[in-house]
Amino acid sequence: MKVIAANWKLYKSPQQARDFFKSFREKVKPVSGQEIVFFPSAFALEAVSESLRGSGLKFGAQNAYSKSEGAFTGENSAAIAQEMGASYILLGHSERRALFGESNEQIAAKVALVQSLALTPMLCIGESLQEREAGKTNTVLKEQLRLGLAKAEAQKPLVVAYEPVWAIGTGKVATPEQVAETHTAVAGLLEKFGFKNVAILYGGSVKPDNAAGLIQQKHVGGFLVGGASLEPDSFAKIIEAAG
Ligand code: PGA
């Protein structure tokens, strides 16, 4: 099963999301062996939920708090997203870590809650350029997995997205060799920590023209796409290349 996910970040109003799907649903019909997932901003979840009804396309929230409800002003609830029809929650994206100070421990609590609700957490991991150049890539990924999955249950659904921070939104995609090498390392770590059959997505400047080369690499179970998922045409081409 290949998972192709769209991270819309803080783009697209509810109306823009509806317009996207008018065009996208004409172009793309989900095929077996492929799961297509959209992560809109929280305020557009309802519009996305309505637009996707009966389509077989999936969606989820870009983040959710580690509790389902309570006195947590300004936070978002995975349980509410689930009621709206979500099946995934994106967690630990590098922008959450770098801009909003999310720690591996906070992410671990979120992963546990999301799994307990029978939603699928999509846990993002990735090294910075400085870390890669210092030869620390595997150490960083190991820590992110060890701590981020500390409260996760191995039998429950989980997806991991490997996104080198230096490749996100920069146009600098990791080479197929770097992707193959790092995904093999991540697969080994997941196995070591007792997690089997986890799809490992690649993310970071995935575009229609590099998707086919990347999807062929060992242990690449799909993509997490930012910029190129905002246009129906380019996202449809990436899905086609990943098929
Ligand atoms: P990008 O973003 O495809 O624009 O590099 C990927 C992501 O942040 O998930």
C-alpha cells in the first residue's frame, strides 16, 4: 500500500479547498494499493470532509493536542477531527518542532492518544542540514523514533514520514541514493523498536518530475507533499508517478 499525502500547511480557505476538489476529483480516482490523504488547516476540515464524502479519499488534521478535550484554549482535538471523518493525524512535522517548540516527549503523548482513538498517526522525522553534514543523521532519526514512539503500540496503525529539514520547501530534494540509504536505516530502526509493516513516506520538495525516481527506492512507501500538493494538476501527476 502506497500512501500519498498532501500537507497544505496554512494555505487554502474552506472555499479554496472546495474549488480544489471540484477539479481534483475529476482527475483522480483512488485505485487499490494507494491511499490518498489530505491534511488541510483545521478551519478547512469541515469543507474537506464534505468535499470528500463518498470519494474514497482520506483526510486528517496537521496536528492535535495530546488530550481529546478539556480546558486547553486554542488547541485542536483529534477526537473532534475523527467525528468530522478524519482518519489520520500528522504529528511532529519539522515546522511544529522548529517554530512551535514541540518536543519528542510531547509528540509521543500525541501519538499515543491518536492511536488510542483508532486513528493513524503520521509521525514526521528528519535531520537538519547541519546534522547531516556532521554525520549525525542516523543518530537524530533514531532519537526521534525512540522518543516519539515511546508510548506507541506496535500492533496499531502507524505511518512514518522521513522529511530531511533541508529539503522542505527549498526545492532541494534528497537524491534517490540518499533516500534509499536513509529509508533503509529508518526501516531497520523501526524493526529494532518492534514496529513492523510501517509505511515510510519521503517528504521534501517532491514534484511531478522527481516522484517516479524516488518511489522506486527501497523502503519508500509513498510521499508527503507540501508545495506541489496545492495545485490539483501537480498533485495528480505525483499520484500517477507513485502508482
Ligand atoms: P514541500 O513540503 O513538499 O513543500 O517541501 C513538504 C512538507 O513540509 O511536508
